[in-house]
Amino acid sequence: MPSNPISSAPVRVSKAPGASLGLKISTWAVVAFLHIPLALIILYAFSAEDKTYVFPPPGLTTKWFAVALGREEVWAALLLSVKVALWATGIAMVLGTLAAAALARTQFFGREAINVLLILPIALPGILTGIALRSGYHTLEIPFSFWTIVIGHATFCVVVVYNNAVARLRRMSPTLIEASMDLGANLFQTLRYIILPQLGSALLAGGLLAFALSFDEVIVTTFTAGQQTTLPIWMLQELVRPRQRPVTNVVAVFVIALTAIPILLAYWLTRADEDSQTR
Amino acid sequence: MSQGALSVPHHTQTRSGWLDSLSTLLFVRRRLLLACLLIPPLLWFGVIYLGSLLSLLANSFFKIDEFSGQLVREFTLQNFIDLFQPANIDVAVRSVVMSSAVTVACAALAFPLAYYMARYARGTQKAILYIAVMLPLWSSYLVRLYAWKLLLAKEGAISWVLQAVHMQWLLDAFLTLPVVGGNSLSFSPFGTFVVFVYMWLPFMVLPILVALERIPPSLIEASADLGSTPSQTFWKVIWPLAMPGIAAGSVFTFSLTLGDYIIPQVIGNSTKYIGQVVYTQQGVAGNLPFAAAFSIVPIVVIGVYLWLAKRKGVFDAL
């Protein structure tokens, strides 16, 4: 690695000289390490073998997709996960946007503390957030329900929306708001016609990431769900005690798709924005 | 918050005038606007989140009645004294060692990738690499864990590849080693380690990438102009400036490993880590106070870690 050729170039043109072979190999090896396991999951979903994890699969079939689609408990878990994720995302979008609007361009005593408070649920190990909420519910004698899950998820989703909104608000020119108000618009008209249109895609991106985060969350959920089964909890049960491997394989592929789509969409939404900013 | 005023029905006649004056009020009195914006998130986090953390802390000073299993709300330090039993110290030390090993391995794997992305990758290739790191970061933790169960299983893909190249003996020899070995890869501490590294690797790549991208190209040119060799430039200019990124990434990998209780439960032999002890203490054992006390261990360890990093000055270049 130390033998990088950058400094030997007399004039740095926009295209940097090539990397050493060793660096290229290690880069793509790490990328392969990150993605081969996911590719394998997709292969296994078509495996004809249903008792073991034998590799390579002895034959390929699509019948497990039909079997998985017929499972009611999988559908129930999926529905619960989607409902929780939608509610958590909704709450997180409101709270995250408000916090971002308050903190993006202001300086006041305690600002940093609030910032840390918002990040804390995701920076501390998930088990701490989970067990803290559980002990909180326990102390107040709140029984576990749909809403105890939603409250937990919303708490760690806020920071995702907040980060996206703050980044966009900081890039937005404050003179636009002043101009709008100079031209006679009140605060609410300015919000409706100037701020929200510019903030929209960042909020959407934040919301999509929050959805993906909540849909997939298992560590906090195990502490706040009681007897209810979200899709990740169903998967965890299958991981610890495999009973229906082929169905689990199919569900895993489905989860990959359902989380990858919002993530890619969010990337694309904020990416397009960054390009227009630099232009 | 303040948009709520839009939906007040009996003001429709004077609506714009009413809104205008509210708007002016909020615009002139910025603190009022700030308060309106901050109250909902602060209430949520202050009451629900901080309240929960405080109740956790309070619980760690309570105890469980040994006969009835009921929570006794009496101040005691017994839980913290129990933490120092040899078995518990064992768990804490093992967790810290595992977290450190995972952190070092993540840094070693992440650095070349981040370095290549920051210095060489351009255009489409850079976007592809970025997505390649982002996607695993956000995508399902459980599915990725499941993938490793498939990979590491005795009849799984890794064994198959090793057999195909006639290296199975190497794996068998490795698995007979004490400490790291086990029945098969998926029941060995080494398997747990590999999965931890895989899971948290993106959390290390992104901060290093950010740190490397902040280095102005002119700095590297200056170093070359002043006569340093490429390797001197790397070790004297690039490496120190990448350090804050590595430090930031290591906080993630360290803290995530320390708190996880699912990975060692699915992949590995039955050796316990902090997360599992907390989980079983509050769940199966029903001893919330002791679980609460034990869950303070990772906070203390991470606090010490941050303090050491700060003292070493790794965050100074941020």
C-alpha cells in the first residue's frame, strides 16, 4: 500500500493514476466478502434440499416461494412489521423534522446536549435501549402492546430523519427564506412554498431509511414486543431453532428486497440533490 | 408544530390576518419559534428515552427477593458487588477481547477499501463501491447473520470450497485449536469473530472514507514537492489524517460488538458475552436489577475507551 503512485504525478489531472494491483485486489476482495453471503441467500431460496444447508444445492426449484406465500403466520408477522415501521417512520419524521428545523442554523446553550440525546439511542448498544425501555414500561406498569414496539422504534428512527433534514437545511440558502418574507409571504406560506419543496426529497430519503431500519430491527423489539411476532422476531426464532428452512430462505430473500429498495431509493434521492448542489 | 393553527375552523374568516400576526410573532420572537419546534422532540426523548434510562439505572440499585422473585425497591449495592464475581469478570474480559479483535480486523479490512474509494475510484465505479458499502450497512442484520449460518455450516459453502481445493485438513486442524476452535466453523468462537467482523465492517469503512476524502490533494502534492517518497507521504501525511476516521469507526465496531447478544447465540459455542448475560438475566432468570447493573458495564468500557482515545489525541484532527 505505501507504494502509491499519487505523489509521483507531476500534475494532478482529474483522473488519478491507477492504484497498485495489491490495493485493487484487496478492495474487490472486501467487496466480495460483503456481498457473497447475500448472493448465497438468494441461491438457497431456490434449493431443492429442505433438511440441511448442503452446498451446492442438489437441485433448483421455485416451489418454496409458493409454500412461503401460503404461510399465514409469515403474513401476519410481515403485516405487523410493516404497520410498526409505518407508524414509527411517521412519528420519527415529525419529531426529526422539528428537531432539525430547531437545530440546523441556531446556536444556544444546550444545543449540543440535545444533539447527543437524539443520537444516543443508535450510538449506545441496542440492548441498552431495549432493556431501558423494558424497565421503563415495567416501572410504569404499561403492558406490552403494538404501541410499546412503535415507541421503541420511533425513538431510534428519529436520528435518521434528523440527519437527512439537517444536512439539507444547512445546504439551503437562508436568503431564500428572507426573500420570500420580504416579498410579503408569512412564515406559513414560506414554509409551504419555499422550505418544504426543497426539504421534501431529504425527508423522503430519511423516511425510507427509517422504514428500513424499523422493518428490520430485532434487538430492541425483543425487549418491547411481549408475545407479538414481527418478521425479524419470526426470523430470529427460525435462526435459533430451525424448523422450516426453505420458508426461512424465501422470507430472507423477501426481506433483502424489501429493505434494499428503500435504501437504494433514499441514496438516489439524496444523490441527485448533491449533484445539483455542486453544479 | 405551528401549522396546527391552520386547521382551527372558527377563524376561517379572519384566517389570513390571524395567521399573519402569529407569523410575525414567531418571526420576531425567535425563541418562541424555537420552543415550539423543540418541545415535541424534547418531550419524547426527555420523558420516554431518558426516563427509561433513569429507570434502568434505578433498577440496578434494587434487588430481587430470592424466594418470591419479586422486585424489592430498596437501595442496595449488591448487584455491583456481584459484578466482580470471577465468572462475571470472565464474561466482561472475553467481551472486551472479542470487541478489540473485531475492531482491529475491521480496520485492517476497511482501510484499503476506503483508501481506494477516496483516492482512485471515480464516477460510476465510485458510486457502485459506495452502494456496495451502504447496502449491507442498512440491510437486514438477521438475513446477513442467516447467510453466515449457511456459509459456515459443516455441509456449507466454505467446507465445500475447501474440499474442492483439497484443503479440508487445514480447516480440521484449525478447529482442533483450543480457544478459537470448535465442532465446526459455525460452532466455534472463530466463526463468531468472522461474523462480527462482517456485520460491522461498513461502520468502519464509511468514517475512514470521510476522513480520507477530507485530505486536500494539494497536501499530498506539497509532500511530494518537498521531496518525500510515496511511502513517506503515506505514513507522515495520510495515515495521521486518517486516524480520526479509524477512531470514529472503532467506536462503532467496539460498541456494537460489546452490546450484541444475537450473533454469539446463533454462531459460536456456548461461551457467553456481556449482551447474552444481560439478556438471560432479565429474561429467563427474571433478575432485572442484576441485568441493569451488568448493562452498565459496556457503558463504562466505552466511556473509558473514548477517554483513552481522546487522551491519545486521535480526535484532534477532526
